[in-house]
Amino acid sequence: MPLFQLILLALIQGITEFLPISSSGHLILLPGLTGMQDQGQVIDVAVHVGTLLAVVIYFWSDVRVALAGTLRLARGKVDTAGAFLALCLAVATIPVIVAGFALNLAGLDEALRSVAVVGWAMLVFGVVLWWFDTRMPAIRSAESWTLKHAVIMGLSQAAALIPGTSRSGITITAGRALGYDRHGAAKLSMLMSIPTIVASGALLGLEVIGEADAQAAVDGAIAAALAFVAALGALALMMRLLRSVSFTPYVIYRVVLGVILLIYAYS
């Protein structure tokens, strides 16, 4: 794969993975609008690894607590904050895994990879994010996460299988609808991304075992490193800005891009 395309893919994935503007939608648009070759699953796995490492490092204090809690949860104990966090994350991940498996089994995942679908999802879910972000009060923090709310946010996460929806965008929307403040909704969304990325990365990894050669390994390493740097920078900037800025700038971007894509798709 040309180095320029590799860099472009890694930066797009890294920057858009945690911003509420849909990484999958942008990755579909790149070959669809430019004629570039599809990046393939080896690169998909690599950029997932890079973004996963970024979110783990940024939220390491919470991840460490959840990891310790996972050990207690495995023994059937939910008697610590870490065990409860691990339980909530596990419950929130189940819907997207089940929905993803069902879509793949039905062969609908490829059918959704179109410019029109991305355009409608960008527009509609962008407006939904704006509505709840500007209308709902901020009465909860991430520390007050409940199992019921984990289920609701987990169900919303399954909708992100529609390209253009944005996994972070739809889970942040659900968090704001439940009354979590912007920083708290984003933090929960980012923590939810960890088991989701692990699950999707593992699935993709199983599919590409034996396909990668030496050049693919080198390309993957470059993509993972660039995606890590881009994701860490974008994540740190967003979390810092959310203490004083709403999600409206992301909504404006989504609406404008959605309208442009729909004009392109139907013209």
C-alpha cells in the first residue's frame, strides 16, 4: 500500500475514532470518494490496536481499577467499585457483539457500506446528539454510572454498526439523554470503547490470520503507531475542551458533511 494512503488512513482512524463524527464512516468514504484501494483487514486490525492503546493509556487509572475488578467479577464477586465498573462495561458490550454477529450472519454489513447510508447517519444522529446535548440537564457524573444506564448505553452502542452513526457519538448521546454531564458521558463512552475495540479487533484478527506477509506487517506497524499518536492527541484535546465547550462544533461538522454526502449520493 502506498505510504501516503497508509498515513492518511491511520490519521483518519486515529482522529475520528473517539470524536463523535464516525471513524467507520470516514474510512468508507475514503476509497468510495477518491478511488483509492480498500485498505484491507490487516490495516483495520492495526489501526484498532493503535487506538485501543491510546484510550487505555489516557484512562489508565480507570482501566487499572476495572482490570482489578474483572478478577473479582470472574470469581462471582461484585463487592468493589472496580468489580461493578467491570460488570457495567461487560453488560454494555454485549448488545454490539450480538448485533454485529447478526448483521454479519445476515450479510447486511456490506450492504450498509454506502455513501447514502453514511450521509443519512451523519445528519440524523448529529441532530439527535445536538438535541440531547442542548436540552438535557447535567445532573450526573461518570462516577454515578448504574447497571441500568450501562444497559441503555450498550443498546445505543449497537446502532453504531450503521456506518456514519459514530460509536462515541451515539453513546455520548445516550449518556447526555440520561443526564450525565458532557465530560462524564464522554468518559463512559471512551471506557465502553475498550472492550468493544478488543472484541472487534479480535474478530478481525481471527479473519486475517495467515494472510499477512512481511510487507503487510510493516504497513500494519506504521499504521498502528500513527493511529495511536493521532487518537491520543484527539482524545486529550476533546476531553479538555468538553469542560468548557459543547458538542455543537462536532454536530455542525456532521450536518454539513451529511448534506454534502446526500447531494453527492443522489445527484
